[in-house]
Amino acid sequence: MKISGYYIYNNVAITAFSVMAMLRLSPKIPLSKVALLMPILLDDNIVGKMTNQRPTSFDSVITQNKVYLSNFNNRYDDLLPQVVNAISILLDLNLVSLYGEYVISENAEKYESFLSRCDSNRLKNICAVSSKLLKLVKDSDIVNDYRKLNIEL
């Protein structure tokens, strides 16, 4: 794997904070949804657009961001190891646990402290958009969401 600016900008730390931002809102999330949403949350163009919008469905997010999602499968593949590493770090810090297919929040009272102490505008935007995305995919069929984004496993 070659190291590029993409991997420095979208590093394990920002990925771990993004996972915490999602778990702050929903204490139990399927790992497949965390992996699915991470390439969206780490894309500044999509996050920038969604910060000012109120999408009504996950389909509308996909439709409004077709240009940015055209290489989604590649970004999904590239970020999957980072998602695993981020969750591994959170497991080591006793901030999450894994049970079956779920990533479960542990010591959630620390999340707000960690997230608020981080003075990153990018992370603040990711936190805001993560709440919107989680609401949109809360009851959705994850298999269909993977198909819509043309993810090849």
C-alpha cells in the first residue's frame, strides 16, 4: 500500500473519533453500517453539502452526491482497514465492545469529553453529519444500501 496525503488526512485517529461520534448518538451500531458510513463521513465534499442540507432519505444523499460517490467502492476498500484499526484502538481504550455484529458503546460518558476537547472544525462537521446519516439508515436494509453504492465484497 502506498502512503499518500489521503491516508494522512483520513487517519486512524479521525476515524476513531468518527466512530465515537456515531456511537454517541446510537450506543449499538452494526459494524457493517459503521464501515458503510465511514467513507461518506470522511469525504469533506459530502460533509460540507450535508451540513447545509436536510436529506429526507439515504437515497437522496446518494443521488445528491453521485459525483463524489462514483469511486465509493475503492474508498470503501481503502478505509476498511482504518475502520478496523480505529475500532481496535477503541477496544483497547475500553470505549467500545464487540458483540456479534455490533459495535457497542462503553463508557459513553467519556465520549462527550473527548469529542468536545478536540478543537477540530472537521470533526465538528463530521459529528453533525453523522447524526443525520444515522437517522437515515437507522431502519434501512444494509444489504440494499451496499447494493446502491455498488460495493463489491
